[in-house]
Amino acid sequence: MAINTGSRVLNKIAGQTVTASGNKSAARSIDPLDSSVTLEDGSDLTVREAVNNFVRYDLQEKSAKEQKEEAASVLRDYALQLRDDYAVNGDYQKTFRVLGSKVKDVQHAADLSQADKFSIPKKEEDINALKDILGESFAEYLEKDVTISIRPEILSNKKLRTDLSKRLADAFGDELKNFFVKEEIWTTKDGIDKRQYDLDESARIQMREKLVPAKDSVKNTTFSTK
């Protein structure tokens, strides 16, 4: 790829640039005038045309992304309702392949897959609400993990870090709390994506308000019918 920038006068400074918020920018604004690039096929493309092309395709990409997400949202809602309808009757299906139009020998399709992932509330009042909603089955959905981490003040102090290293060579029992932070966090148990259908509809809806399921993944699975 050959670049023709012409003479310095052809690449003039067009003035001070500003950011989207109207503040001065550190960028230098350049007017390329007739500067051009010779492409691999031998044709020439002006830098100005390249800027125009880039902006046009960037806007198309953003628009396509928004439209893609809108379509995905519709498919997610459809798959969720369909999965609920099947699962309450004992036929749980994690992934659906939803068919679109068939063009000649190409079948448009998208896979909607449910992940066994849920957002866990941090407020204890929400955990207590889940206990009321799930009742005796609460322990089948959530469990408490205990994690231990080194206190920040130990990590930032060389003398304390050295002292800790020595102490770790021995079993120091109750002195553990002097060096570590103990945390207890709630985590979901495997399989609750399917287990939720053991609940009646009202409890399941209430559970999802507190234990929010991850959105279905949407994948283009268009295939040839030849």
C-alpha cells in the first residue's frame, strides 16, 4: 500500500479540535485535501474518501449492533416462555434452535441457550426473602462459601509480611484472625436452572426477582440443507 501525502501544504492544520463535550482536545485536526493511498489492486483512494467510508461503516456497524440486540431480546423472551411451558410439564430443555426463513439451501437459525448462572443479591434482607420464597428447598439453591484473604495492612508492610511468612510455617490456630480477613458469601448451587421448575409458578417468578437468571446466549447457527 503506497501513500501519497503530497506536499506539506496539502496537509494543512484545520484548527483546534474539541471533544464531544466541547473541551479542547489534544488531537491535531488535519485536512488531507487530495492526499491519497494506492491500494493493492492499483486503484487510488483519497484519504478524505477513506474517512467518509470509515464513518459510514462505523455508523452502520453501530446501527446493526442495536438491531441485532433488539432481535436477540425478542428471541430471549420467546425462548424463556417456551422453556417455561415445556419445563413445568417435566420437559426441561436448555437450548432451543429457533428457525427463521429458508433461502435456497440455507436455513437461517439461532440457538438460544440458558446458562446456570444467577445474580445473587447482596442485601441480607433479599436473602431472607429468598428463604421465605424457597422454604425448605432454599439449601438446594444457595450455599455459603467462606473465603479468607490477607489483610491489606499486612500486604503493604514489609515487616508484617515477613512476620506472616514465618508464622505460616507453623500452625498458629486462633491467631489466624490477626492476619486474615474472613468473608462469607452466598453462591448458587449447580443445576438450579432446571431445579427452579420444581417450584410453583408464583414462587418461581418471585425467586427470579431476587435471584436474577443470566440472559440466554444467542448464537447464529444458520446451516446448509444440502
